[in-house]
Amino acid sequence: MRALTFHGSHDVRVDTVPDPEIVNPRDAIIEVTSTAICGSDLHLYDGVIPAVQKGDILGHEFMGRVVDVGSGSTLKKGQRVVVPFTISCGQCFHCKIQQFSACDNSNPAEKQELTEPLFGHPVSGLFGYSHLTGGYPGGQAEYVRVPFSDVGPIVVPEGMEDDEVLFLSDILPTGWMAAENAEITAGDTVAVWGCGPVGLFAVQSARIMGAHQVIAIDHHPRRLELARQMGAKVIDYSQTHVLEALMEMTGGIGPDAVIDAVGMESHGFAPDNILDSVKQKVGMGADAPHALRMAIMACRKGGRISMPGVYGGFADKFPLGALMEKGLQLRTGQTHVQRYTHDLMRRIQEGEIDTTFMISHRLPLEEAPRGYHNFKENQNDWTKVVLKPGMAV
């Protein structure tokens, strides 16, 4: 089959690789019909995530058609399914309390020794996201083996198009959980750092959850316009002093809740970004949480911080004093995708949630390297790239 593989920083290629096979009774093989490039894939592309090996298949946002199943799978051949990026067994302590991204059994034991020094505990398996998370081949391919297929995939109702449901694999539940973690109540002001796909879904989710005012912060005109179309007020951080603007918009109090939808490579949000960026690239520096620092400083006393943005290690200049003295609450974590998929599917069907507005480009799988390059270098125009393995070049 054809699949997008990692060959080094900013070097991804579509290669011919072996087809996946059933190796466990709970496995299924999916023929991929749509797969997206995620903002967190750029962390791999930029070479800042460790334990990525040459030839690894990337991608964790995908869906497709079931073509083979093991004897323990509940799926049937021919069904269309969306596959969560989190690989979860459904039977461990964490899965039973719906903390699916904390699964104890989906990351192979030989991989766990990579994560315990960084995180204290082994993390769950993820598709296409380094050997820290199990080394599972990803979904930017013609076919994928899906472990624990009786737990994760959600069957797509007839009549629904790929574009409507694809983002149930990651970014829609991630934006929803980000808003949920912000504990939004009616009348709240919520500030969202970053108008990438997760940030935009967080804006949409915050509005649905009853926020009185949502303020979106970015510098890409098209992304800010998309946030504005969803009812958010916007701040262009390249033109405006963010903290001063937020204080003015909240009567000097600050937002009730803030969401960092940027993560470890938020270099554009602070003047010291060049040095931090260089240090990170050469492996000498920690994550550069500029957006998170600003969010903590802006949040009102007694407020809430939600952090869906991906961080990989240790953070430089973390404002722990402000976090403590202001009495802030912080919630974060990989998304428990399976907890949200059925409810969000219903909301899509009923027209409450729009999932297609951010797709800017649809490309054949063979053009994935171009998609990565442009998604990285032209984030204003390339808001979301969907790859179609069956599309003619």
C-alpha cells in the first residue's frame, strides 16, 4: 500500500509499505477514505517530538471502510467508521471511568520505558505519533490496522459525508473537551489562544455551552475571520497588546476562563521567541509555552485554565506564582475521544455543530508532502488539509 512516512525533520514521503494484517482477535483493518493533517502532526514534522523513527507512518485523524475484522471485533465488513486517535482497551481502570486517553493497556510494555522518565506513568497508545505512544502506524495511508476495534471506532450513519464526521477522530472532541474543562457557565467570558482547528472548535463549543463572550486570539486574518463568523470577538496579537485589550474587554477583571489551544510551539506570542525556538530545535531547551504564560497572566483571579495544546516535556519560565496567588484552576490532558463521539455525532446530525467550515484543501494522498509544507508555512490560507487516498493525482 501507499503511506506517508517520516524521514527526518521537514522530510515526509509517500512510500510503498507492507499492507497491515490482523494480529489480534480484536483488530480490524480499515480502508482509509479520508485522513487529515493535524496541527500536532507539525510537532513531528518539525522534529520536536522524540522517538520518531525513519519509515514511521504518520497521521491520527482518519476514517474509512472496514475491510477485515478479527474474531473479537464488533465491526462488520463494509461499515464506514471514524477512528479515535486514542487507542483504548475498554477494560482497564481508566477506560472503565471513561479516561480513555489514560488507558493502561494500549501502549506496549517495551515502549513504556520511553515515557515513564518524561511523564511519570506510561501514556496510552496513539496512532501515528511516535514510539512514545506505542509506535502504531498512522492513518495517512491507504489501510490501517485498528487495535481494540470493539472499543474505539464509531459507525457512521447512512447519508453522512466524510467531511461531516472526519473530525470526530480528534479535533472536534478535543475542542469540546477544552471547553468542558474550562467549566463554562452562562454569562462567562472565555478567551481562546490560537485559531487553528482545535481553537476554532473550542470557540464553537464555548458558544454552545453558553459563554456570553468568546474572544479569539491569533494573527492570521483568515483564521480570525472564521472565529468572527462563529460569533467570537477577535484580537490580532501582532497589532494589539493582548493583555491590555482583554482587560478593557472585561472591565478590568480578566476572562473567567482561558483556553490555550496553541501548545509547545507558540513562538509567535512573545518577543523572546527566537532564542526559545532555536534552543528547542537543537534539543537544548524546554517547551516554549508563550500562549500559556499569557493565558495565566490574563485569567481573572479565581478563574479556570484549559490546556488542550500539546506539550511534550518541561516548560521554561512557567508562571507558577501567578497560578497559585490568583487561585487558578488548570485542567489538561489528551482527549478522551470515545467519551464524546456519540453525543457530538448527534449534534452534527441535528445541525448544531458545523464541522466542514475550516477545510481549505482536499488533496490526494500522494500530495501529502505538499500539504504538510503548506500547512506549516502558509497557515493563513491552509487552515485544514484533508487527504483522500482514493483521489486521482
